[in-house]
Amino acid sequence: MERGAGLRGYQPERLRLFQPGRRRPGAGAILSRLEKRDKEHQARWNKVWPDAVCQKYRRPEHEDFWLWSYDFYNAPVDDLRHIAALVGARV
């Protein structure tokens, strides 16, 4: 068997979710928007903290600051679109 031959055709399930012509909104755009240090920085975070959809993806062990859980990076497209609209991210 040739080296790497066993991996041919392997496509993780996450990659199969991406269909041609249908771009899944990325967590990167949301994170980038939240990290932007401008005059609206705190206003964006003030929308995230009370939002029920966002709360599903917050790591609960940190009460005084926000860390996204692993599930955020694999969240359904509709949830990511909701969060993106909330913070003004372009997806």
C-alpha cells in the first residue's frame, strides 16, 4: 500500500456539510467582529450576554467573562446567522 493511499476519498462529516453554492457562515466572522476595538465594541457584547441563542454556546464555568464553547464552532447555520446579525458580522 502506498503511503497515504488509505486517506484518498476521506472527507470528514463537517466538510460534507459544505455544499457548492451554499456557503456556511463562519464563526471567524463573528469573532472578528466581536474583537474589533471601536466605539461599538461594548455595545456588541451587551447584545451577546443576554441573548438566549448565544448563551447556548457560552462556557458556563466562567461567570465574569465570555468564552465560546466547542459547540459554537459547530453550531447550526441558523444559530450562526442569528449571532452574526446580532453583532453586525457579514457572513
